[in-house]
Amino acid sequence: MGTEATYAQVVLLWTVRTAILALAAALLGWLGISVLDVLTPGIHHRQRVGEHPLSVGLFIAGFMILIGLVIHGAVTGPVLVGSGLLRSVLDPVRLGLIAISFFVSLLLGVLLLRMVDKLTPGIRFSCVDEDPLAVGVYVFGYLVFFGLILHGALSMPL
């Protein structure tokens, strides 16, 4: 694309970019749940969420908020119009920032959760696994947290 992009080219650029980033966020959300299973082995997220319809609803709601935040970040974030179609859609610097945000937020989230667990001995965090609704709320919060992190990475000016 040159510096004189038509309206149709800009719409196409934003549509392709939004679709790619939404798919990438869905993949990262799935990966995040898988990593969360490994990092918090006492809580069986995917198994417990499926045991109650309300838990499934919370999971779906959290996932939709995650995708909504990503789409909002994609359409409101800076776009490199005039730098070529591939670079405009998949800016390597922004993708690197998203990847770093994913891993850093996941590690920080788990570390801070463990720290708060140790600092509040009267509250047994592992009891979340005793009720599928509690697991659904826990995973819902994680997905919203993760969506906010991705939104920040997408909308942050570099």
C-alpha cells in the first residue's frame, strides 16, 4: 500500500487485522487456560467448569469479554497505514509486545495469586476446586484479566 490508501483498502486492512488478532487472542486464551492448568495443578479448570451450566456460561462470558477487549484494542490501536499491507496487518513490534504481555501477565498473575494465598492463611484458595461454580468464576476473572492485558498491548502507542 502506498501513502494514498483508499477507503476500501483501509476497511479491508482493519477487517483483516481485527480477524487475525481475534483468532490469535482465542488461541492465546486457550493456551493461557492450558498453562493455568499446569501452574495451578490443584484446580482442574476445564474439567470442573464443564460440570455445571452456570460455570460454562461464566466461561463463555469471560471468553466473549476477552475477544471483545481484543477487538476493541485492534480497531482503536495504532495502524501503520502506508507501510505495506503485511506490516500494517501484522506489525512485528506489536506482535512481540502481545507475546511478552501474555507471558509476563500470566507469570505475574500466578505469582501474585500465590503470594496473596500465602499472605491470607485464613482463606484457602485451593477450595475453589470444590465447586464448579467457583472454578467458573475463577476462570471468568482470569479471562477478563487476560483480555485487559491484551487490550493494553494492542492499544498502547509505541
